[in-house]
Amino acid sequence: MTLIPGNRGRPGSAEWIMEGSTRRYETALETAERQVVEAEQRRARQIKLITGLEEGGEVQAQARQVLAEIDRTLAMALSYRSFLRSLEDL
């Protein structure tokens, strides 16, 4: 279970996460790392789904559009993670 306060995604913000019975705050960088992993997993699932669809069909075309959106989201997540990593070097 993840409980998220209002500052989600802002540098220096934290998300409250529960690991078993332990509660702790997730740093912005940890959130970004998790979001990249999740986006990569969504991308892999979508590619697998596309390969199982009829080649050239309307459903496959729509699935490819979803993949393109996942790719854009992943690119933003990677960029944000890089930004947060660069702040650590200051």
C-alpha cells in the first residue's frame, strides 16, 4: 500500500510507503527510480501484447499508439530521474 501526500513528484518531496509492517518515506529519487522500473515493465508487457495481435489490424495499431505513449512517459521518467541524480552531485 502506498500513501501519497500532496507533494508527489516534486524534488525533495517524499511518499509514504508501507513495506510489510514498516512505514517509511520514499525520497523523490526513490520514487523516480520506481517509476522508471514500472514504465519499463509496462513497455515490455505492451510489446508482448502487440506481438500476439493480428499484424496490420486496427487493434494492433491502437496498441502501437499506447506503446508510443508509454515510450513518451518512460522518456520523461528517465529525464526526471537524471535531473534528480544531478542534484545529488551538487
